[in-house]
Amino acid sequence: MKRERVAKLFMAYGLALGIAFCPAVRLDAQAVEAFATVEGTVLSGTTSELLLLSTKEGRMEIKLDSNTDASACKVLLPGREISVSVAHGPDEYLHAVKISSEKKTPGATLDTSSSATIIGTISEKTREDILFVNTAQGEMEIKLDPTTNMGECSVLVAGQTYSITCVRGSDAYMHALSISDGITSGASAFASNISPAPAAAVTAQTMSVTGTVSERTKETLLYLSTDGGEMQIVIDANTDARAGMVITPGRKLTVSFYHGSDEYLHAASITGVKDSGVAEIDTSSTSTVTGTVGSKSTEDLLYLKTPQGEMELKLDTVKSVSNCKVITSGRKLSVTCARGSDAYMHAVDITGA
């Protein structure tokens, strides 16, 4: 009898793997009672509907649906080790009944006295407990803790956009307090609709390069110092610079580029490195100043030279940018700003003068 039970168990597990490798039949189905549990590592390409799992026996595809219990593990990012109980579905897929993962103890103290809410897309670079989030102002690194509240988030996967409320930790990282699906009204400080948006989508094949902005850079021509030498890349109406607007000398950027019909390289997108703020902004009282951009400006802090002296304006709450694609050293700007609880002035609206 014991041998028969063992044989049946192996037959069931083998059948699970066989079904996992069958061609996909895209029909909505609900999972039934679990018959096996598999362990593995989440693979890139996982979505909120389909889990790609690397196991000792090979690659599995497991459907996620409304009946999947992900309350014990909503983080389905590449590299995450998880356990999944599975059931057969009438669409020839395996369906996840329950997902679980070992929780880790947080190693930092969080300052919950002030917080910031950002909107961003989870990058494929994200691994285990560090979220790489692409926002309108640049890429952020946010730590994910076992205490992160994900009650309003179905599952967390790369390539999707989330609203993340975060605070500063004693380890100098921003930590996620809560994560929810989509865009919420409380996340306007990091809204992804900062103008100007690209005039048209780039359909040409692109490549990416990381380098440092050279002093010769102009508003329409980026000189980028890379390991392979200095590159000249045109910035035009189709360039998406919303994630890397500040291109002053010494700034580190990642540029997606393509060959244009004019034999120049053209920037499809520009991404900078940005920290996040945790200050509360008093937008009930604003002021507008005009000046020229200082060369020390970064994605976080705009140095604006005005007739009254140099101002330092934080760029963590910018709502709109108009009449300029990028911000370069010497560019004349008109900036509407407001006082923050951190004693800094924060830029709210930026207009090329």
C-alpha cells in the first residue's frame, strides 16, 4: 500500500509538470482543489496573470486568477523563492491555489513621522527586497520589508505601475510602507504625466548606453562620456526625457538611442538617477522666480541663479514642465515653488523662459 501511495504521488507530480509545458490555451478558468505543491524561483516575464517559475524539474507556467490566495506572498519579482500549491484548470493550465514564501526580518528602523507617495513602474532590475522603480523623475531604489502593507495590491510584478508610500530608514534607504495597484489621488507629487511628453513614439530599434554628461552639452545635443568614448546624441521632439530632464555637466545618465535618417544618433529616452523626498509641501502659498540654471543642478536639486542670488529648489514635487524638453546649464527658467517641511523651497511648475 505504501509503495502504491508513493507511486501515485510521483504520477501526480509528473502530470503537473507535463501540463505546465503544454501549449497555452487562453481561456478563463477557476482553480479547483490543490493536488501538489511546487517550489522554485520566479522568472522574468512573470505577469499578474501568469507566473513563470524555475524549478528543479524545469520551467513551469502557472496561471494566477481571482481565486489565487497570494496573501502570504504578493511579491512575484525575478529571483524570489516561493512555494505554490497548484490545481488543474479546464483550460489545460495549472492554476495557483496558494502562494507562500519565507519572510525575512527587517534590518532598519523606519521614520514614519513623514512619508512620500510616488508612482512608478517596477523595473526588471528589481531583486528580492530592493525595488528599482522608474518614475517620471528618474529611477528610485526602495526597500521592501516584511511589514510593507500590500493589502490594496493584487501581486507585485515587474513591468507594472504601482503607487508606493515610502519613508526613510536608518540604513539611508527609502522603505515601502504600503503599495497599491495603479495611480491613487494621493500620489500626485510624483505623477507620470509631467510635460512635455514625446511628440511621437519611437519605433526604430534602440540600444542603451550609460555615461556622464559633458560640459559641451546643449539643449538639442547631448555629449555623453562613456567607457567607449564621447558620444553625440540628438535630443528632439520624440525624446522622452521625463525620467532624466536635468542634463548638467557630471550627471550620470542612461540613454536609449537609435540611428536617425540624418546619420546622427537620436535619444529615444533619457533616464537619470534620483532620490526621493519625504517633506510635506505647503502649496497654499506659492511664489514664482526667474533665473538661469546652475551647473551644479541635479535630478534632485535645481540651482537657480536669480538677481537676488542663487536659490536651491528641490525637484521632488514637480507637477508640470513646459516650453523645455530638458534642463541644461545656463537655461533660463521661470519656476513656481512652495515651502516644504524640510525648510527647502520645492519646485512645483517649471517653464522655459
